[in-house]
Amino acid sequence: MTEPDKKGRGPLVSNRQARHEYHVDETFEAGLSLLGTEVKSLRDGRGSLQDAWVDLRDDGAWLIGAHISEYSQASPVYNHKPRRDRRLLLHVRELARLAGKVQQKGYTLIPLAIFAKGRWLKVEVGLCRGKKQYDKREDIKERDTKREMDRVVRGRGRD
């Protein structure tokens, strides 16, 4: 869900480093159980998925390590803890399927973005495998060659 929605807005919070560090094999969206001050803070774009991951427990899936800043206009009594664990809302069948995939060697669940879908906030979660150093260098090399080809094509179009 890294594309902008109908109104031209992209994700509220994105984990740009995740696609550099991991091969994303599959993505899916999950609901997010939040408090009111967390929703307001996320709609202001004040959150981070930098060190976040998804943990599958007996009682469901949980978003761990995500940072959502405190809402500045709320009183300290009603504000939330910035780094608390947040429950992901998934169907039982989806949880069972993901648990089977994650038990395979090298797979993990990484949140890629938090976005608004109507009046709800959703999280895009990727089923990922870690990249080796040579994979990262290869991606950088491909990106540089593509950028160079685009530059040459643009240059020819102007003459």
C-alpha cells in the first residue's frame, strides 16, 4: 500500500528500510487496535515503524516496537505509551496460515506501512526473508543503472 490513495495521500507511516533489508514475498493488510490518541497522532503522521516487527502469540498477532508519539493536545492522564504492544486484527485462518509460514526457516513478519482505509487504520504486513549483503549491493547496482538509463532517455527527448 505504498501508492497514494484516491485523495493523493500515501501511507501515514511507512517502513522504507524494510524493503532494503528484506525480500518481501507476500503482503497483506490487517486491522489495528488503537486508542483514540494513537489514531489522532498517526493521522498527523507522527509514528515510526523503524524497529517494529509482528509477533504471533497464542492469543493472536501483535505489533511490537512501533513508536507512535503522544498526542500533543491530550492531557497526560489520557495519553498513551508511545512503544506499547498493539494487537493486529486478523481472521483465525489467516493467523494459522501465517504461523505455518513463519515456522519455515528464515521467514518473519515485518510491518511495511500504516495507512487509512476509509475511517479505519490498517497496517500492511509483509512476509519477509532477510537479504544477504550481496543482495543489497545488487539492488543498489540495479537502481543506479535504471537511474542512469532514465537520465539518458530524458536527455535524448529534449534534443
